[in-house]
Amino acid sequence: MYSIELSDEAIADYENAVAWYETQKPGLGFDFTVCLADVFEALESAPETQRFLYENRRFAFVKQFPYKIYFLVDEPNLRVVIFAILHNKRDPQIWKKRDKGLG
């Protein structure tokens, strides 16, 4: 079983998305959170089943919402480090810049 860790940027992505969804419809931020939790649960048990980017970097889609979770798999420490939770229309350079600071 892998542990899930979120970078400060990923936490900010999450908080911004929840706040925006709540302005659209009360309760929608909660729905987004539930869908994220489903992805996190899948990552805890089998992160290697998600789509491959390169090396140990992968991404997963969030069901029912146009978001992707970008993460790296730290096999030796059994960790999944989430470094971005981004809307599909966001510039991919965002996750690439964040990725450069990771080992």
C-alpha cells in the first residue's frame, strides 16, 4: 500500500477548484472532493495502472470532472507524490515546471 502526499501547489489547486465549484453550485465542491478521494484510493493500491508520462511520472483522470492529477511514484518509499491537480484546459507547462523541482 502506497502513502499519498500532496505538494503545497497541489493542495492550492485542490482548494481553488473546490472554491470555484462551490460558487457554481453548492455541494459541487464536495462532489469534486469525493471523486478525488476515489482516485487517491486507487493510487494507494496500484499507482502503476495509471497513464504514463515518463520515468516515474504518471497522471490520472478525475471521473465526472475535467481534471487530471499529476504525480510521481516513489517506489523505494512506497509513496505517491501528487504535484498538480489541474483542469484539462490548463497549460501543461504548469505541471512541467512543478515537476522540475522533484527528485
